[in-house]
Amino acid sequence: MYKKEVYVFDQRFPKKLTIRSYNEKDFDQLIDVQKQCFPPPFPSELWWNKDQLKNHITLFPMGALCAVVDSRIVGSMTTLIVPFSPHEPKHTWEEITDNGYITTHTSDGNTLYVVDICVSPDYRKLKIGKWLMQSMYEVVTHLNLDRLIGGGRIPNYYRFQKELTPENYVNEVLKGNLKDPVMSFLLSCGRTPLCLVENYLEDKESCNYGVLMEWKNPFKNFNHEADY
């Protein structure tokens, strides 16, 4: 199980943030955070349900974290362990996570895979998402895994799809000419792009594309380089 306490700042005022493993008593709050974070046109059937959350805390409790401020859950991050090769990176979110039920979790895998991360809109200015991501980096090093990886949405892409290919859109974000709310956030957390995946997730804003982005364990040696 996991728990740590830090301070975050609401302007100049410190607030205590607790990041801990979530449990069955938290399910209603976790689902409510999902609804706040992923309003339509994001498909409501992709919000967590209680059967999925039960699997998270049963199959891999160390990978099921929530963020608490003022006794209220304001964010969460869920992961599983999978075998992964950067030389065969293409997959869908549904395939690798078993549609969020994480029955694909295996303790002898080499990679911590991000199933989901979300923070209530009213609390994003506190940089809670970065603290959740940092906590999962700690899980990677604690378990001596090779990397953390996950497919990031590119929800601003639909605005540019008539003038930019998805590859060009990603490169424009990397150059700093465009800002994407998910990809730019992941870059700021230390994640680097590995490859673009078509039909990664049902997501109209991203035109169903996802960008696999990784954080490599700094205590390991690697011989591959990202495509971007």
C-alpha cells in the first residue's frame, strides 16, 4: 500500500495533499471525479464503474492511487504491470487494460502502464496531477521496473485535423508552436513520446489517436530511442 503527504499551494496558501491507495469506501467519490474530468463528448461508458475499481484494488493495490485535499478525493491515477517491448509498441487502450478491468496485470512484467489519470478541474491549479505522476515514478523504481508508459490523449487535435496530420500535430506541440492540454502536461511531468497509435481509444476530440509516452527508470540502461 502507498501513502505520502506533501503541501501544495493555492496561490500563496499551502494545503496538505495526501496521496494514498484508494479502497472500496472511495468508489463513489472516484466515479464523481471521473464525471467532472471527462464530460461529453467523452463517452460516459468509459467512466469507472465499481466492478473495475474493485479489480484495481484487488489485482494491484499499489497501482491504485487517489489524491485527497480537505478530506475530499480530488484526483486519481491507476496503473497495472504489463510486459512491453518498445520495438512492438502498437496496441489499444482496451486491449492492454482489458477495457479498464486490468485482468491483464502481471506481476512479472517490466512496465508500469497508466490506465488513467484525472484531477477535478477546480483543483488542477494545485499541480496535483504532477504529484500523482511522481508517485507512480516512485512505484516504478520501488518495483525495479523498466519504465512507466501510457497512451496520452491529444484532445486539441480535432481543431487542427483538416490542416495537420496527427504526426504533424504532435511535432508542433513538441516544437512549442501548439499546446495540447494532455500531451503538454505529460511533457511537463517528464514523459517523452514513443510513437503515435491510431484507434487507441474512442475519443472524438483526439480523432481516436493516442501518443504513447514513457518515463524510463533512471537506474536502468536502455538502447532504444523514441521515434520523435
